[in-house]
Amino acid sequence: MVALKNITYSAQVLVKSCKMVPVMLMGSILHGKVYSVAEYICMSLIGVGVALFGRKSSSSTASKLANPNTTLGYALCFVNLAFDGYTNAAQDEINKHHPHNPPMHMMCWMNFWTSIYYALYLFGITDYGVQMINFCSRHPDAAWDVILFCICGAGGQLFIFATIKLFGSLTNTLVCTTRKFFNILISVVVNMNPLLPGQWVAVGMVFTGLLSSTVMKGRKHKVLKAKTE
């Protein structure tokens, strides 16, 4: 949320689309995973694309930001990616060592500890939780929107954790990232956040890397399936 005050929504979506980069790095560093040269090329293509995208933005888009600070905005996004990368790499390792552990089990315990951390932050370290409750009590319509958002998020997590369990976190990242490409298009059209020609090239580089990686993983999965049969 703080990042959105400093960089555009399109930029944030594109940066978070690079989730496969920290997933691969954390998997290699922490768990000794080995990836192919082609996968590292795809990862480099994505990284360069994001770097090009962040170099310059249109003045009309930048003028809509509440508190533009590009360095801070991108830094916050990359910190988020680092934590995501560690989490997904750890999930893969847990599934590897506990193959019979159901996706619902992991989802339950991750959300259990997340709720504890959030409760400590919202009601212990800060008073944001109290402010949220007071706001929702004054605006019941907003409270229903929050409840609906939570229900949709919980339902979506069922599919996310099932995908991680069956196909791995990298596949889940690629599926979620493909959706984000359309988020960028919708942001450009609906919110009138125009992109410069160079930024469109950067978007193309990022999603070329993502789609290439998806195709390679699909072929690898077919080969492994054929060998087991």
C-alpha cells in the first residue's frame, strides 16, 4: 500500500510479476536447487525488463501519485519479493519432505501464524486495528466489502495451495503472473495510466520470459510423466 503512493499501479504489478526471480534465487541459495540455463535466461529477461520499465514514466501518470518517490516504491516492492521468494522456496521444501501433507493443512497453519502476527501489529504495536473497527462501524457498506474481500481471498487460497502442492511454487507464480499482465492492460485503459513505448517493450520482455518459462515447464512435466508411465 505504501509502494502505491510512490510508484504507479502498473509498475507495482510488473515488479511483483518478477516473483519467480526470488523464488529461483532462494531455492538455489537455501535449498540447493538447480535450474536450467534457459530458466536463468528467462529470469534475466524479466529482471532487465523491470529495470527498463522503472527508468522512466509518463508525466501524466506520475502526476497522479500521492507522494512520488520511485526509489522507495521499488525498494518496498523488492523487499516484498524477497519475503515471497523465501516463503515459496520453503513451501516447496516442506512439500518435498512431507508429500502426504494436504494443501489445506499448510494453508491453515500459515494463516494461523499470519493472523497472530497481524493481531500483534494491529492491536499491540499500533492502533490501526481499532481505527479499522471504528471506521467499519461508521461505514457498514465498507465492512461488507471487507468481509466479501476476505471470503474471496480465502476461496482463492484453496486453489493457490493446491497448485503449489501439485505443481510447485514456480508454476503457481507463473499462473498468478499471467493474470497480472491483464491487470496492467486494464490499468492503462480504465484508469488512463499511459505507458511510454520503451515501457511497452519492457512489459513485452517480462512476459516473454514468463511465457517461455511456462512452456519449458510444461514440456518438462510431460517428459517426467511419460517416464513414470
